[in-house]
Amino acid sequence: MHELQALLTADLSAQAAALASGRVGSVALTEATLARIDERNPGLNAFVQLAAAGARAAAEASDARRVARVART
């Protein structure tokens, strides 16, 4: 969980590397990111509209593709 929290403030290349290596899944990173947005956005007003359901669906699809690739090798 500590690495996941650190990734929330990391740059996108670090997040992509963690995803590619399998150290973190897309769903876990997406859920942590959405939780951070929920926590911080009321004071920031950075997001007017958030497509959380779409983000979750995309993360689930990404993890499913990763599992399918691993199963074939």
C-alpha cells in the first residue's frame, strides 16, 4: 500500500513503469487516484465533472488484457 500511495504523487512515467512491471494494477491505481481526488477536490475545485465509472471500466479492461497476456505466455 505504501508504494501505491507514493505513486499518487509520482510522475506518469513512474506510474506507467509500476503498471508495466505488475507491481500495481490498473484498478488499484485508479481507485487510489479517485479516492485522492474525492479527498482533495473540495478545496481545489480542480474537477468539475469526473467520469469515475468510465475510469473504473477502463482500468478493469486494462487489467483483464494484462492477465490474458500473462496467461498466454
